[in-house]
Amino acid sequence: MEIIQVVGIGIIATFLVLVIKEQKPVFAFLLATFTGIVIFIALAGKIAEVIRVLEHLATQARVNNLFFETILKIVGIAYIAEFGAQVTRDAGQGSIASKIELAGKLLIMVMAIPIITVIIETVIQILPA
Amino acid sequence: MVEWLTDWIKQIILLVLIATFLDLLLPNHSMERYVKLVMGLIIIMAILSPIFKLIKNDLNLANLATTIQHKWNMKEMSPIRDIKENADKLQKNQDQLIQKQTEKSMEKIIKQNIQTKFGVEVVQAKVKTELNRNHVLEIKQIEVVTRTKSINQKSPTKTKSMEPVAPVHVEITPTIIKPSNQVDKSLAKEITEYLKQSWQVTTEQIHILIEAPR
């Protein structure tokens, strides 16, 4: 039933934005952003549930903690960066949106650095006798 | 072993599942490549984790081996000195024992030979030996104290008569030796000659004292 609430909030917000946009475009943008944040927060609980299940599975399967933390961080970075980029793009600031995306990509790559170093070190250890 | 294998496989399967899930979750395609790369790396890590463990163990083993070897060397270094010292001590002990044994047996032989050959009673026979440079025993001195047998003496009285003589083993050099009469002198000479021949020693090394019979 939550999808109906989310869709309802979205449709109402869209109508309001359409109404306000003629008079006050700034408020229209603020309303759109706020609506987006509300939907995002409403869904955050669901994401938390999913992550909890995954965490449980991971601990049961004895997945390395480093791997799991990295994955979760990647998901979080991707979501937040995406959200910020979309909001800025809605406001007509495509360049800022692309910068936010760039930051997100960079941070995801930084996440991979410890793993890459471990793999490279291992390869170097294996190669010379 | 089986448990470890199932753990490993579980880990890989779960990571692959999470990766696919993540692909679905991702909001847009611009991030997909990066996330896929990182997920691929993580999965490779999970697959290679046994090798990592093996390498770590190998390194530990190598360290252990070197430390053990080090300790071994350290332990061995000091004992070698000790062992050598011990060996020297033992060698000395053995040499001394051999010396004593040789002296004793030589004394016995001299005693018997002189007694049988010259018909005198040998009160004391002393042989002094010394190790020369080549670790070979050399005779340094032969001291013989004899007593001409009185004809009517018998063995039981002999043992009795020996007791008072015992303290008489004073160092006697050939110059001091002055046999009481001519017979004794010639006897001493004969014994000296005999010893010289049988033991290959010089006259200076032989000291003979002849006591008067009791």
C-alpha cells in the first residue's frame, strides 16, 4: 500500500508545482525537492530492511566484513549521488548534476582501492620466488 | 575441510547475488560501470581468499622457519664450545685412565718378571709414564724396590713382613742407591740391564733399590 501513498504524494506535489510554477518558480522547485526528500526518506526504511536481511545473510555465510561494508557504502553513495544529481538537474543545473555524479563515481572508485591494493600485493607476492 | 569449502562457496554465491541485486537497485546507468567494476573486484577477492590465506600461511611458515633456524644456530653456537670443552675433558680423563692402566699393568708385569727371573721379592714396582707430543705414552721412570729372599721364608710370613716396608717408598735416585754389598749391586745391575732390554729404557730411568732380607 505504500506505493499508493508515494504515488499520491508525487501526483499531488506535481499538481501543486504546476500551479505554483507560473507565479513563483523558486517555490515550485523547493516543493519538488521537498517531495523528493520525503519520498526518499519514506523508502529509506524499506532499504534499511533490505540491507538488514543482506547483512544477516552475509554474517551467516561468513562473508568478509570488508567486502560487505564496501558494497553497502557503494549502494549508499550511488543512491545519494543519484538523488542529488536529479534534484539539481530538475532545477536546471545540469552541470552541477554531472559534478555530483562525478563525485559519486570517484568515491565508488575510492572504495575499491583497498581491494585493488590487496589483489596487487598478492600478485606481487606470488610472482617473485 | 568440507566446512571451509561450503563457507567459501556460500560467500561467493552470496556476493554474486548481492551484486545482481545491486545492479537492479542502482538508480541510473551512469553509475553501473563503476559499481560493476568494484563488485567484480570484490567477487575476485572472495574467490581468491583461499589463496590469500595460503600465501599468508606460507609467509608465516617461512618466518617460523627462519626464526627456528636462527634459534637453532644460536643454540648450536654455544653448545659447540661446550661440546668441545667436554670432549677435551673427556679426552684428558681417558688419557689419564689409560696412563694409569698402563702403569699398573706394566708394574704388574715387571713385578712378575723380576720375581720369576731373579728369584727376589719385589716389594714395590713403580712405573711413571708421560704423554709425549704425539699422544703416545712414554716410560719416564721405573722404580723397583726388591728384597732378596731369605731361603727359609714362607709365603704367610712374607705378607706379614711386607707391612713394615710399605712406608719406605721414598724417592730414591740412582746416586743414593748404595747396595749394601757386592751381590746386591750386581743383582741391581742385572735387573737394570734386564729392564733396559725388555722395556727399551735408559739406565737413568731405572731406579732400583735392594733391601736386605728379613
